[in-house]
Amino acid sequence: MLRPMARMVPTSGPRSGCSSGERRLYDRLRAALPESVLVVHGARWVGPGEPSPDGQCSFLVADPERGALLLDVFDSGLSYDPHSDRWRTPAAGPLADDPTTTLDRAAEGMATLLGHQPASPGSRPLVGWALVVPDAFVGERGLAAQAPGARIVDRVGLDALAARIDALFEHWRGCRPARGNASPRWWWRALEELFVAPREVRVRLRDRIDADRAEMLALSAQQTAVLELLARMRRVTVYGPAGTGKTVLALTKARMLARQGLRVLLTCYNKALGHYLRDETADEPLITALHFHELCWQLADLDARQVELPQGHAARRRFFDLDLPRELIAVAPRVVATSPFDAVVVDEAQDFLPVWWTALDAVCRDRARAIRYLFYDDGQCLRDHPAKVPGAEEAVQLQTNWRNTRAIHTWLGRAEPRVRDTPCASPQGVPVQVERATSDLAATLRRILHELIDRGGLRPEDIVILTGRSPAKSRVAALQQPVGPAVVSADGGPGVVRLSSVQAFKGLEAPVVILTELDHHPRALPLFYVGASRAMNHLIVLDDALPPGRGE
């Protein structure tokens, strides 16, 4: 059976123009080290400034548990004259700079660079260094006081490279140990962003939107910092406007907790979002992903008890807001006795009521110490009287919009002040399109869908029509099918343009959103913000969706 090899950058082999010693060391490192280790040939980085300048080295060897080593290779050998305090090589003669000082400063710079993590202030990983002389015998005394044998890899060390790397990590652990109480992996994503992420494959959408939306499939540095903070605290509340990645983080954190062997409850307010979370975590047996009311209904076994929904809006509102969570509280002792949760992750926390938090705590193994992470945006709360989110006064803030193009983001800022204060990291994109909502809605939609599908090359399933009404009461639902080049349906699916209410689509997103029928709605402005922010690449607004004096 072949032994797993180290993860190499570049993966295809040593960089062009390197020396024979570097090529030999590249192959030896790949063969000798385990797959958990990252090896970067020809590593270069920009430091955060003095006293941590830019740096480079022949090889960077990084172990997520132990730290990093910087290796510089000297093919023809290396010598030091203590009288003149000069270093020289047989091939190049005297060296202008002391290689030990250069490596030491580079190691300090790398440790400082990786230490610039908001989630772990004051912490830094172990970063050491070594001189590599692949064809020389050096021995324990080394070459100089600042270059003892413990900091050199010679021909003997090259022949037993795995053990030599272990010894280097052990040496530097005694000389320059990691600092701070953060997890040993907190700096790993920062290192990957420096040397790996720019080389990952990019995923594009279609045609013109593809080119505008090209984006890395990786967490941002800000999101990574929040994840690391969550790893060190049992209860954290995270605030972020639309598009800042709250749902992505909630999903990622739920998976991380489950892979630690914890039983995780992942929940939200919106039914459609709950189904999305359930589908995304279907491969994780330790995650239960349900929207809150479905959770209450299932755990309280209301189907078996033949409970029916009450009639009338007020009675049904009371049932969902108060009666269902109380049913969950009533059966909580049975849940805790049979299959309690170790952690709760909540998306859309701004929509939850106080009694809901009591119900969620009640189904945890240890309600006082259960892990609980909440993600919210009070600007997306559609309740008339929103409740306070626990921990909101000390919430960690996400700030960068990663979902919407800058064109959509800027346009949204005219209607929602908090968006104006949020930076956007996406491409510029195409301008927001405002259309008249004429009496002939079918003709308007036929023209728009023809432009998007027949001329623009988009798939019908890339497009969502969002309305301020329920789909059944929307004027769109009454149109004769198909509408131009596509069928419009509340069911969605391949080859179908989806029709949804804004409320039901909250927490989700689509490449193209057509927003309509918000006129005369009592909460038109928050609905407009929620609906328009669902568009990733292109937003089309019929003027019956524009709040008075906004967004034009």
C-alpha cells in the first residue's frame, strides 16, 4: 500500500529555474512527510510592515499541529568565517547578507503575519528555520553559534528527512514556542489563503454573469476568524447584514461540531431555508436540521396525536408563536433522556421569540453549558414586534457582502442605511434593472424572460420571481403557462422559473431575482430589503415593488 505523501505547492513539481538541490529536496519532502503537512516551494509573502518585512524561502514546511519551518537550500555548500563575520559559498563567494539573520527575520515576519487574526489576539504559531546543505556533512557543532547543527539539514539529515524535520520542530519548540491559548489550528487557514487559495479552481456561473461573478469557493479571512472564535467560546452571537455569509458559517460550524462527535441541532425560522439546511447536511448523521416549527411538531409527535392547526389568523399565530414551543418544552425530559443535543446552531435568530430559546435549551444535554451559536440580521425581521436576540449587545459582526454584486449592493444602500456602511467584495456586475409594472403583466414578464433566457443564455431555474403576496394570490400565478420561454411555478425545479413570496425565500439566494407586488404592503421597506438582497448577480425590480422614494 502506498504511503500518503505531503501536500505540495506547486503540485506539478518544483518551480522552473530552481537548482538541482531544490529539486532533490522537493522530491524528498513529498515522499518523507505525511499528507497533513503542506510544503510550499519558492514561498514568498508580503509582511505586515516593520519589524516584519516581506520574506521568502526555498521551502516552507507547515504542520497544522506543530507550526512552520522555513528552509533555505545551498547546493554548493556554505561556510562561515568568525574573524570577518562573513558567510560564503564555493559557487558564489562571499554572501552580502547573513543567511541566518535573513531566515530569522523571515520566520519572525511569518509568525507575525499569521498572528494577525482577530479571533486570537496576542497569539502566534511556532515558526522556525533551517539551512539545507544537501551535499555536505556538518555534524552537531554546526557552522556558527547562530547556526548550530540543530538548525542545519546536511546529507545525513536528508537521508532521514522525516526524523530531521521532527527534530527541527522539537528544537524550535524549545527556542521559540507558540504563544497564546488558541487552538493549534487557528492560523492554518490564514496560511492556506497565502499559499494555496489563490491556486484553487474557480467556479463561474453562465455567460456574462459568469464573468462578473467569478469567485473563490473558500471562506473569507473574516469568516475564518469568526469560525476560530466560535471554536474557543461556547455561546456566541453573530450579526451580519444580508450577503455577509451567516448561513454559510452556520452550516460550516454545524458540520465542524458534528465531526467532533457532538449531536447538533441546526435550526431556523423559514421553512424553505430549513429544507435547504436539511438537504445540505443529509450526509451528517449527527446533525438534525429542521426549521423551528417542524422541530417542535416532530419531537412532540403531533402527527401521532392527530393535532390539527387551529382556524383563524390570530389563533394560528398564537399556535406557532407560543403553543408549539410549549409542546416542545413539555416533551423535553423525554428528548434529553433518549437523544439530547450537545450544541444548537440557529440561523435567522432575529425571528425567534423568548419562549423559543427556552424550548431549545430544554432539549440540550446540559442546558446551562450547551454550545449555542446564533446568527442574525435584525434588518430582515418581518415581525411587527421583534424580540431581542440573546447576546446581541456583544455580537461579533460580519461586515463584508460576498453575495451581491457591487451594482446590487450600492443600489440596496439607497434603501437600507446599514448596507451603505458595509463593504462589498464582489465584482461590479450589471446594473440593476427597473421596469414598469404595466397592466399587461404577462407581456412584461415574457419580454424580461426572453431577454434573460433566449438572449442571455440563463437557465430558467437560475431565475426567481419574488412577490409581496403569497404565490397563490399573486397576479403571476394567474398567468397562462408557459410565460414566454419558460414555465413559472411555485414548485420550481429544472427548467422552471420559481415563484415565491419574499417571506418564504428569506435566507435563500438566486443568481437572478425579479421583485414585484410590494405596493400597499404594510411592511414594504423590510420586504424590499429582504427580497432585493436575495439576488446574487442580477436584480430586476418592477416599480410596484419600489418603496416610496427609495431605490430609484
